[in-house]
Amino acid sequence: MNGWKVFSLRWVLVGLLWVLGAGCETYGKADWKSRVGQYSWDQAIEELGPPESEAKTSDGSRVASWVISRSRTYSTAVRGPMFWSWSGQDVTTTAESHLLLTFNAQGQLKAWKRIYK
């Protein structure tokens, strides 16, 4: 009986981790194409927070940039020819992801672009 409780608890924990992971996975993947003309500046501020940078154009449009994901650096050891030896280190850096939104003078989304720096 005790073994079944531990087994069931493990599956509950696995399920919770999966649900939490799925929630984190979908946050940055909004369908921006369908939001053009339907999404306002105020909604962007509410959902994304204040932009990292912002500029107004001569026609009254507003262009703003939000950082969606920061640059990350990963380091892994590289094995040598023998299983006990190490030949060095491999370092990988990912690009920073920015969301560039353009709003018309009335505050409605008119264009979007994802930029990697």
C-alpha cells in the first residue's frame, strides 16, 4: 500500500511540473499577426510592462521594444579521446529576443517584428 502512495505521488508531481512547464512555454508565443488592428498600447503595457525603449515618429506613430528573452551563455565540458580525460570546454551564447511593436496615432497595433540581437 505504501509503495502505491509513493508511485501515485510521483505521477502527481510529474503532472504538475508538466502543467507549469507548458504555461511557461506559451507565454512568449502570442499570435501577433492576429492582434494587428485589435491590440492597443494600453493592452501592451498591461501585458508586457513598460518597454525597454520607445520612440515617436513624425506621423504620430509609436514604436516600442520589449525584451522577450535575455541572452544566455552555456558551458559544457568536452571529453577527450579517453573517457577519463577532458579536452576543453564548449561555450555557447544565445541571442537576445526583442519584440518590436508599432502603434498608430490612435494607439492601435499596426505592425510587429521579432528581432534577435
